[in-house]
Amino acid sequence: MNTNDIICSNNPVNKAELTFPVTEAILKGVDKNNAQAVIDSVEKYSAKKRQEILETKTNVKISGKSYYVANDGCDENDGLSPKTPWKTLAKVSSAELCPGDGVFFKRGDLFRGQLTTQQGVTYSAYGEGQKPKIYGSERNYAEDKTFWKKTDKENIYISSDTFDTDVGVIIFDDGKYYTFKQIENFRGFDGELKEDLHMLHSKTDKHVYLYSVSDPNERFFETEISPGRSGIRGNGNGVTVDNICLRYTGAHGLGYGNNTTGLTVQNCEIGWIGGMIQPSRAHENVRFGNGVEIYVGCKDFTVNNCWIYQCYDCGVTHQYFQKKDEYVNMENINYTDNLIEYCVYAIEYINAQPEDKGIMKDVLFRGNILTHTGEGFGNTRPDHGEATVKGWHINNHSKNFVWYDNVIAATERVYNSNLVMLCVGKLAWMPAIVGNLFIGNHGSKFGFYGLSENFPKERADYNEELTERTELKDNTFVFVK
């Protein structure tokens, strides 16, 4: 056998044909045995990557009509010129658009609400300056100095507004502070808020209750309340979302459903996502919170050059947990050149279907920086199962599934958590893993690794033995001691 062939049976890859610009740049001139030097190099590279994403220029091609949206526009305009732009997300969502059309939001402007995409349409930015912002939060509640009303209980405040859908999280002062969400009748919570910035969204009166050591109306200059919905949804077939900043949604950032084909998310900033309880599983208090998600089948799905952070669950995912009679195909999926940090999982993938009912085919994870796992607001969740890349303990039938040139790191408080959760129905379905940089605490957990039927017994430790495994030996392992 050629020593360059890393064979995982269904997922062969020839290392000699690959390039590794990310890991080579990070490790250039750095002693791999000096863990802190490697971590510092990752942080430096991440800062550069973050800035490059934020400064990415618009470069999309439109075959149909171009429409423009700006804060100083009017929904009665035709939207066909920067001089006659539309104004609101509601107008964009309801407009009769055609495949090939493009909608361009003005850079530097802020749009609040939810965007519903339409088949074959590109959504991007025009003008100069920062990416246009889409916030799920309906307004900056700190601008209303009467929004929080003091109750008869010390340090407890009640919102003047009610919220019909479950509030995910409240973010203050551009992310400097955020709430810890308490849930009624869950894990011993008696309904009494007792710590600073703990909050409760009442199922009974729909108000939000906040514990604050001082008057929150005066304490914060920005208060963003994430409502229980996704920021961008709708028909994702043939859709491109480019150069958008999306924040403050209680469900998902971009959430799409069964058999979405041709969705591309690129050059975007996506942050502060999730925390709301899933309505169908309220009895379990399972919560939403994925930056970009397609649920059930998908094809031609790309997430490229995005900065994704502070997600209650995962940064990006294709998934289907339940089992169904029809075939669930997940094909041509590319997660490339992204910076994903401060999420409970950076990448999550799931296909629970039996071998004859589903497959993940032609899947590529390449050039991603996946770090600070479990350090974000998701660490307020009651169930801790952090893993930088998480495939759960299910079938995950795959073919041509490759990870290469990624940084996969567990850092700070979760050095002892899982770097991966990589279980499959057959060992032949293990992804090919080559040329990646792993960083973790020596002697901690590499993760659940092996046959799903043996979960949770099949666990690999994070030590030098990993470098001797045939399928992992062509990666770089850095040990924090």
C-alpha cells in the first residue's frame, strides 16, 4: 500500500494530492512541543481570519434583477436602485422574487426581524463599511429607560413587554454580559432568581424576569432580547446568503428543512444564536441554537469563510436524528475556511438512518479553525456534552467523507472535554482524517471513537497512542500538560 493512502475503506484520500495552508501557516516556525506557543499562534491566526471575514467585499453575480434595501428606504419604492430602496425585512420576505434575482442590503445599516428567503435568490450587501446587520431582537430595549420595572422582590425586575415565543437569551452591551436562563420546574429551580443576570421567561404571564444588582435600565447601553425564532428561514433551494451579519435569535441563525438543495452561506458573521426551548420537546427542556442548520436531507450545501460564534448548540450542522421510511440523502456538503468559536459544538453531523435508508456522501471539512469549544453562553446549559466535532453515537453511513487542514481544539475550561464524538455503524464509514491540528489536555479525552453499538465504552484518550493509529497518524497532536 502507498504510504500516502489513508484508507478508511469508504473514505479513501491521497494525502499527496492535498495542501494544508492553514495548519502549515499556524505551525510555521513554532515548536510543536510547546503547547502555549501553538495556542498563541492559533489565536493570532484566528484574529487575522476574523478580520478578513469582516472585511470581505461583495463579489456575487446576479442573472436576474437586483433589489436594494436601506434604512432610509421606503417599502413603496420599486427597490430597483440604491436611490429607490426598500426599507424592511418584511417587504423583502413578501416580495415576488424570481430565481436569479439578488437582494442587496446597505452596508452599515441594521435591519430587525426575520428574513424569509426565496428559491434561487441571492442575498448580499452593497455600499461601503461594515456588513449589513440582521438582528432577531426587535429593538434595543436599553433605549427605553422604563422597560424594566422593579418588583417587590429585591433585585428582581420584570419586562414591560410580553414575549409570546420562548426567549433564548438576553445579551447586554455588545456581548460583554449575557443572562443565565432558568426554567420553571426544571432540575430543582424553585422559581426564585437569586444571582446576578439570571433570568426567567414566564410560561404563565409571558413576561421576562431579571435579577440585576442595579437598575438594568441604567446599567446597560444595549439590551438585545433573542426571540424564539430563526433569523433567516424559508425556501433554501438555490439560495446564497453572502456578507450578512446575523445576531440575536432564540432558535437558529439560518434554519432550513428537508431536502434543501443548493444552499450557500458565505462571508457571513453569525453570533449569539439559540437558547429557546424546542416546543415539541418542552418536557425535556431541549433547546435550539445552531448557527446554520439543514434538518433531514440536503444536497450541495456549502458554508464557507464565515465567522460563527456564541451558539447555544453548534456552529454548523446537517442532521437527522429520527428514523423514517424514506431515504435520507446528505450529499456534497462543504464546510470550508470558517472560524467557529465559543459554541458547544463547532460542527455537528447526524444521519441516524440504517445503511439502506440513508447516507452522507461527498462531505468535506477543510481549513476550519474550531476553537474555544464550550466557553460561550452555551456553557449555561444544564447538559454538558461538549465536543469540537460531534457525530454522536449513531449510524452515520458515509462515503467520501474527509476532514483535512482543520484546527480542532479544546481550550481552557474544556481541555478535559471531548475533541470529537465520532461513532459509526461500521468502521468502514469512519471519515478520513488527515493533516489536521489537534490541541487538547494530555491524558484527557480525545472522545468517543469507534462503533456506535459499543457506546459509551469506545473512548480514546488524548495521548501519544493516537499518533500510532493508522487512520490518525498523519495529523499533528499538541498536548497541553
